[in-house]
Amino acid sequence: MDSVSSVKEFIRKQVPDWDDEIMATARFKAFSGQRSDWEPKYLFWKDLILKIARHLDLFIIQPSQVKEEWFNRGGLTPLCLDHVLWLMYNEGDIVRNVDLVDPSSGRISQLFRKVRNLMVRSPVTPEIIMLEEHLFLTPLLKDKTARIIKCLSESHWTSSCIITMSKFQGMCGGPSEAAPLLSYLSGLGKAQYFSISKEVIEGVKISLSSASVPAISSLDLDVLHLIWTAQKLEDQIDVIDRRYEMSRKSALASLNSGNKKVALRHAREMKLASESRERCTSLLNRVEEVLNVIANAESTQKVTEAIRIGAEAMKRNKITVEEVEHCLEELEESIDAQKQVEKALESNPISGIEDEDIEEELEKLELELESENLQISKVEVGNTSGEMDALGSTASLTDALSNLKLHDGSARESVSQKSPLPTRTKNSKHAMLEAA
């Protein structure tokens, strides 16, 4: 399946109504009116472009290809696509080649170019965007550079690393992909290109932390030369191994055919290849030893710097060495206690409990639950009977008062003084419940 067919199939999965004529007519129209009128359509095309690029693992797109191949429906192309790409450029989701910094230039030159572009920036129209040969998607540039830095961090434990340009191009997918990625990293201050002019050795120093990449030093030049030499030796060893294998197969074939003279010649070639491999391997081991010594020296320097900073902090905060040792001892005791708990849990796993013991515990819990429910039901029955008695006495008292026939005000007053209607306060209700 070619890339165009793959894109078409992917679009139909992401947009189920892609082939609907009514929806397609509305989507393919040019933008008109206020932004609020066409912004949903703009977001639709923007998200679809980014999804397709991620699906194809691309961060470089061609405007003509996007319009004529990706979104071509029987000869019809979106009339709003140039406006969509132009808006993405203005919002920072797309950058042009002229917007990227030159990684081979110095930091001052890069800074000067940024300032000049901000001050003297020529207006960019949708037509200019569509005429660009390549556009770079910023979100995918960020994703790609993050993956490269993560891959380098797994093999380097320092805050920055140095690799050859050829290795960087291999990690990026080729020279055409490496150039914009290196420009993007250089613009962020996360990478710096440098070279050794005598032998035209190109390298890249990349920051693996959140800080900017340190400036290039003379030691970095020596390290790049050593890394380049090690890679050349590894390539030479691979060539020798292939040559050795070819000579070996030829020698076996000559022996099988009875041509001992030719077999001896191939055996001699195998011997020479084996000796060459030993010499290259010895040189490679020496180069790697030097690189390890440099890496260990850098780590020692960082440890020394950390000790110095710690000593200054102790002096500034008036912390004694005994207090630090006491804290370290407490930390070790806590770690030992935690290890003992983990060992105890491992030696007594939960899976060692028998199913019969679990069933017995479950039966006990069920019996306790039944007894609690029985007690609660008894209490509720007692409360209900007390409330019924209290309600009955109140009702009888109300009936007796209603049957009385009061003839004048004095009688009504005397009755109200001698027979007051009991008020059902909270205390009286509790009293009646207790009486009941």
C-alpha cells in the first residue's frame, strides 16, 4: 500500500463521514465571515493534518502534497487549506525554512538573526505559504527532539553528550531530517554544532537536562576526535569481519572441489584479516579506555564540586559534621527497618493461608452481623411501641378538650389555666417514651 492510499484509509477511520457529500461540501468551502463562523472548520483541518503527520511519522510536509494528494476527493481540493496553513504558521504550529537558525553559526550570530527577524519581518500571506517547498510542524519537531534526547539519556549519564554528525543524522532518519532538528535544538539553546577543520570532523553537543548546552571547550574537540576514531575503527572491524567470512566460504568451497592451492590462498587471506582485526580491536580498546578516563574525570569533578557546595551549605547554616552523621545513621536505620518489613512480607505471603481458615473467619463474621442486626431490630421495635403509646395519650387528651363546651370567657380562662395543653417538646417526648 502506497502512502497516498494509507493516508486515505487513515482519514476514513478518523472521519467516518468523510465521503458524505453534504459534509464534504461544507468542509471544502473557503473561509468567510467572522472567525467564530469558520473556527470549528479550521480546527478540524488543523487537527487532521497533525494526526496524519503523526501517523506517517513526519514533521516535514509539502503544501502541494497535502492539498493535491492527502485531501483530494475526485479532483476536488479544500479551498480553505491555504488559509489553514497560514493560520497555523501565525500561531506557531508551522515554521518555514527561513525561520530556522543556522546551526553552524555562533550563538551571537543566531541571536542577531532572531532580533533582525523580529524587527524586520516581512508579511507572509497564504499564497507565500503554499509556495513553500517544505514546512515544519512544530509539535512534531518537539516530539522528535524529545525522543532523541531520551534515547541519548539512556546511554549517557552526564548532563550533556557529544556525538558525531553521522550518528545524529542516523538517529534523525537522514540528513534532510537532521538539518531542521538540529536548527530547532540550536534555536532553543539545547544543541551546538562544531567541527574540527583539519580532518573535517563534524559533531554535535547536546544538553540532556533542562539547562542550556555548555559552550564548546578544547576538551570537547578532543572527545569528538576520539569518538570519531572509535566509530571509524568499528566500521573497519565490520568490513574485516565480512571479508573474513567471504574468504572462509571460498576456502571451504575450494576444499570441497579439491583445489587445495586456492584453498591455501583463501586461508592466507583469513589469517591476514584475523591479524588486522586484532590490531583494530586493540586500538579501539585503547580509545574507549581514554574516553572512560575522561568520563570518570568529569564525574569526579562533579562529585568534588558537590562536596564543596555541601560544605559551604553546612558552614552557612551552622550544621556540624556530627549532626550530618546522626541524620545519616537515622536514614540507614529507617532503610534497614523497611527492608526487614519487606523480607517479613515475602517470607509470610498471603497465599499461604488455607481456604478453610478463610471460610471459618467468614462464618464468624456472618454470625456477628446477624446478632447485631437482631439487637438493632429489637431497639427499633421498642422505640416504635413507645411512640405509639405517646401518640395515643396525646390523641385522647385532644378529644377530651374538644368535647368541652365553654360558655363564657371566664370559664374559657379557667379551663386554660387549670388544663393547659401539653407541649410536645423534645424532653416531654423522651419522658413519655421512658414512661412507656
